Amino acid sequence: MKRRSKASIGPAKARRRKAQKPKDRNTPTVRRRGSAGAGLQTELGQLRRELHDAQEQQTATADVLKVISRSTFDLEVVLKALIESAARLCHADKGSFRLATGEFFHHAASYGYSAEQDQYMDAHPVPAEGDRGSIVGRVLDEGRVVQVEDTKADPEFKLTNVPGFESIHTTLGVPLLREGRPIGVLVLMRSRVERFSEKQVELVTTFADQAVIAIENARLLSELRESLRQQTATAEVLKVISRSTFNLQTVLDTLVESVARLCEADIAAIHREKELGYQQVATYGYSQKLKEYVSGNIPLAPVRGSVVGRTVLEGKTVHVSDVLADPEYTLLEFARQAGIRTALGIPLLREEKPIGVIFLARCIVRPFTDREVELATTFADQAVIAIENVRLFDEVQARTRDLSESLEQQIATADVLKVISRSTFDLQAVLNTLVESAARLCEADSAAIHRPKGEAYRYVASYGYSREYDEYMGASPIIPGRGSVLWRAVLEGRAVQVADVLADPNYALIDAQRIGGFRTTLGVPLMREGVPIGVIMLTRNIVRPFSDKQVELVTTFADQAVIAIENVRLFDEIQDKSRELEIASQHKSQFVANMSHELRTPLAAMLGYAELMQEGIYEPLGEKSLAALTRIRSNGKHLLGLINTVLDIAKIESGQFTLNMQEYSIETVVETVRVATESLAQHKKLALRAAVTKPLPIGIGDEQRLTQVLLNLVGNAIKFTDTGEVRVTAEAVDGRFAISVVDTGPGIPEQERTRIFEQFHQVDDSNTKTKGGTGLGLAIAKQIVEMHGGRIWVDSTVGKGSTFQLELPIRAEKMIA
Ligand code: ADP
């Protein structure tokens, strides 16, 4: 195995300097050169050789150090330099390193090997135990330096059979020890029989130490790099997650890819709990075919036969080093298609319950390291956080959406209600508003309200349809049957929706659909007391069903339509009724007017005869008879007055009250009234005064009616006043007559001052009640005054008296009653 790794030089340099010191000490000095004699000669030669060797060693060591310092981060280069120097310095023909990987020691750097020999060695790793047939195996077996003087002479030795190694004789193996345990072996070989000297062994041991340091450095460095790589990757994943917090798919895709890369998995997937089981929601390294296979066959149930299922069951990490060798594993077809062997399942735990699994797998049997499992767990945590965030975010959003939707609906409903209340009696405007609002709010392209007419339903309001469609529908009532969404809603008495009318085999409004072009159709009946009185239809030109919320909203609108239709119906009913009432009341007034008139004629005759009798035209009468006739006449007059009053009111009500306009003198009117009421006042011991400011112009008006008004005012004043006086004044001011009747009676409370001019109204006071009357006099007076274009009102102080005032145009035009 040729592994490229890098190592640091720091500690190696120090170690080596230390290792070289003894050799420095042994280095011969120049002082020895001057020695003579044979012994000396031999010694000199020996020293020269040693010097040469030492120099060579120094140079070689310096070279190695240089290489090491230059290629600190390339373990292979360092090892190559080390083995070459060791071989050269120790006069070996070949040399190599074997390094431990798992259970085997693999061929690493070599010196003096042909390409074929390297290849052979690469293909034949040495087991850690039980191989005494090789120098490496023997070093490992004995745990120390081993020298075989002649491998040819060693019966256990097998290397001599290997092609290219026939000529190897003396072999040296030095263990690379880290904390007492062999992590490799340095081997030197000679093509001759010549033992490596102690010095050489010592030198090789130093080189082996250097190699250990370099390997260690490389290991640390690669670990450092690995963790740096993981950290960078994790940071990047976190960045993606934080950037796309609310795009869960992106987060999961990023997570699954990163975790697969960092943990050197060939395929990876995130499974989440769905209705059907633990379905994969993000994958890495799955071929299209595999994806199809999985989606067709695997939502994974929590069973022990799958790694994902087992992870869910156990609620903790499941690591299967070879699914094919696992007796419980049953997803063999999946394993075959994916080509996986080692598999890892990490649960996504929320509140200790698995909501999903991260699944990682390799296509060879190579278990995940603790570090990888730990890393994958971190990613699982991130996935849980991301899922949780999105869930919370979605929840918040849904709630916000709900709120804003219902707010929007409320506003819309309020708007519609406003329109309805403003145009209570314009049903068409209300229905138009309703269809438009319903269509807008429910994102419908068009909407219409249909109402029953005879057997069929007719189009009464629409929004958003083409003129062609409106015309078509106007002329084509929808006849009963399940062929229309409208009738389905009517028959079922509830909202009916068809997602796509074109896909509905029973749908029969083919022409309407062709002209209208709609697809999704909603019909909501307008229900009054459980009976449909119309239907509101909403349509979309694409297939997109209305949501429950929208259906609910349309139902609200349907209710509004029912109310509006109902209001208008009631209003029309009331109007009809009041028209009927008005006619009936006119008939009654007419009847009363006719009747009073009919009563008056015989009464007048009776009074006339009574007067003739009193005057003794027929025969002289006794005292008692005369007194009775006086009674008859006074009661008869009273009755005539009452009949006249009723007749006036009836005439006013039936619109037959008219004025007889003539020139008149207001002075005469006042005088007539004074004379007529004088005896009444005397009877009550009241002073009655009349004051007229002269000159007074001649007026135009109905003298008789004006006399009636003033008579009523003075009559009331006398009637309600018990002590004091009644005063009548008249003057002409600014083209008007101003007439007032002042009394010292009980007065009229403020709140009654306008109401006494209404028909039948009397101040609810025992005093006034006992004085009798009909409550009609002032109403008639007001009518007469206003028909003259004048006005009448009262000023009063309760307990002190009242002042009734009249203002009349001197020359009155006839006003309409
Ligand atoms: P009647 O006098 O027949 O009841 P009127 O229409 O003439 O009907 O008057 C209505 C009411 O106004 C009276 O019943 C009385 O309560 C009140 N009223 C009218 N004139 C006077 C007044 N001069 N002083 C006090 N109350 C009065």
C-alpha cells in the first residue's frame, strides 16, 4: 500500500541530533594521522575507514535530515529518504518499510526494488501474527531486532522462493516501536552473507525511530486535517441551515450530503416518520433506480430486519459492520441493489422519541470509526433542530395565516354588511356586492347567484363572467337534476364542490362550461328555514379546489344574501300592507265625513224646530217646557259642535278640508269671539278683555275658519282658567297679523307644548282631564292656520298661565293641506 501522508520535522530533528552524538564522539581526529609503524599502519587504515564511514554517515544523515525538513508533510518521501540512507550507509542492497494497517503490515517505501517486486510486496501484506517465514513476521513475533545471517540457510524462511529475491542472504529487521508496540518494521537485505555490525544495527534503529516520529507526525497531522475538514464542513452545513432555516428540504439535502462525505459513506439518507412508515426524505448517492426501488418498496416499519427500522426500535445508534453477515437483516434486495455492506443508523430524537433516522452505508466492509459516528450524531441533532424549527415556523405561520385570513374575512364581511345596510331596499346592489366580494375573497374567477323561478333556477347576479356567458345564462334557466353543481347543492341542502367539472361524468352543463370555461366549481345554497331560496356559485378557470375556509366564507355570504333577500321581501310586504291600510283609512275617513254630514242635517232641523217651539211659533209653552227646550238646544248645540269637529278631522284626513278665501276684518273676528264667549267668562267670574291695535288692514282668508280657531283658543283659555283673566290681542306687524290669547290658568309643561297640537292629545293632568274635550281642537286650529301660511304656538309658565300665539299673513294664499 502506498500511502501519501505528511509529517512534521520538529521533534525528529531533536531526536536525530541526540542520536548522532555518539558517532561524533567516535569520529577519528587529525591528531592521529602522524602515527607510524605496521601496527600503526593497520590502525591508521582502520581509522581511515572509520573516518570515511563516519563522514559518509554524516553526509547521509545530513541529506536525510534535509529531505525530512523539506518534506515534512510527505510521509512517503521521508520514508523513502530514510530507507535509502539506511541501505546505503549499511551497505545493504535492498530495503523497505512495512507499516501496520489493521491486522496486516503493508509494504510502504522501498529501496533497490524493481517495480514488479514492489507490486508483489504490495499484494502480500504480512499478518501481525504467526508468520515466521518472513523477516517482518519474525520481528513482530519476537518484538525486537532480528538478524538472519543467511536466509538460504534458514529452513523456515520463505522469501527465497519469491522471484527477484533468490539472491538475498543476510537480512535485518528492526521494529518501529511506538509506546512499546510495533507499528512497522524496517528491513535491510544483502545479496551476500555478511552480518550487519552492531554500529549498523544501532544506526538502523535510529532511522527506525526517525520513521516512527515521521509516521506519528503524519498521523497527528492527518487527524488534525481531518478534524479541521470536519469542522469546516460542519460550519458550512450550519451556515446553509441558518440561511435556509425555513426551507427544510435544502437543509436536509445539505445535511445528508455533508454527513456522507465526512463519514466517507457511499450512500446516505434521512428518513422521517410519515403515515406509511419511515420514508426517506433526502438521499445522497442513490441512483435513480435505487430511489425508484426504495419509493416503491420501502416505507420502513420499525422492525429489526432493516437498519433504519432497528434504529427506530432501539432509539439509539445501530451499527452493522456487514449487513450480509447479519442474521436479522432482511432487506437483502435493497442491500444487493445498493451494493452496501457496512451500515449505520442514527436516530433523530425529539424529546427522546425517534422522529427519523440518518442512514449511512458503505459498499465495503469497513466499520465507521467512533469519530464518524460521533460526527453523524451531531448531524442528526442538527437535522432534528432544523425539522423542529420548520415545524414551529410552519405552526406560527399557519396561525398567522389563519388570523390574517379571518381578519380579512371579517373586514370583507363588514364591508358587505355596510353595503347591505346602506342599500337595504336595493336587492340587486346587495347581491352584486355579495357575488363580487365572495369571488374576490375566495380567489374565484367568477361568481353568480341563482334564484328559483318556477321549476328552474335563474341567474340574478354575477361577477367576472363574459358578456356571452351572462347572456347565455340569462336565457338558460338551470333545470332540476344532478347534472349541475347548482342542483346538487339545492338537493343536498349544503355546499357542493366539484374539483373539475370536466372530470365529472355526471356533469351535464356542457354548453355553459364551454362558454364559461370554468373547471373547479362550488355551489352553496341560500337556506331559509331549511329551504333553499337560491344558490351562490363560485368558479375557477383552473383546477384548484376551494379550501374549507373559503367554503365557510361563501356560506357566510350565502347567509347574508338570505338576510338581504328576506329583508327586501319583508319590506315589500310591509309596503303592501301600509298601502292597503292607507286605503282602508281613507275609506274610514270618507265614511266618518259622510256620516257626520248626514248626522248634522237632522240635528240642525231638530235644533231649528226646538228654537221655533221656544219662540212660541206653534203654541205658548209653560215654564218647564221652555226650560227643557233650553236644555235640548244647548245639548244639541254641543252635539253639533262635536259633529263639526269630527267632520273637520275626517275632512282633513281624507284630504277634503278646504278654505273659503275672502276678504275679512280681523277686528270683526275678535269681536265675534268675544261676544260668543262673554257669558262663559262671566259664568266663571273671569275678566275677558279684547284689545285691537288700530289701524288693522283688511285680510284675505277664511273668516269662518279663523273665527273657529280663535274661538277654540279663547274657549280653552276660559275652560282651563279658574281665576284671573283672559285677554285677546291683535295687531298687524310686518305684513302679518299677530294675535294672542293670554290666560292666567295652570300653564302647560314644556314637553307638552308641541304635542297638544297633535290629534287627540291632552295634557295628562287630572285638572285638564276633568274639563272635558276631545283633544282635537288645537289640531284643527293648527291645520287651518298652516293652510293660511301662518303658524301657531304656545308660550307658558306652569302655574301662571299660557299665551297662545297666532301669526297669519295678512293676505293669505291658499295652501295645500
Ligand atoms: P280639548 O280642549 O278639547 O281637550 P284641544 O286640542 O283644544 O282639546 O286642547 C288640547 C289640550 O291642550 C287640552 O286638553 C289641554 O290639556 C291643553 N290646553 C289647551 N289650552 C290650554 C290652556 N289655555 N291652558 C292649559 N291647558 C291647555
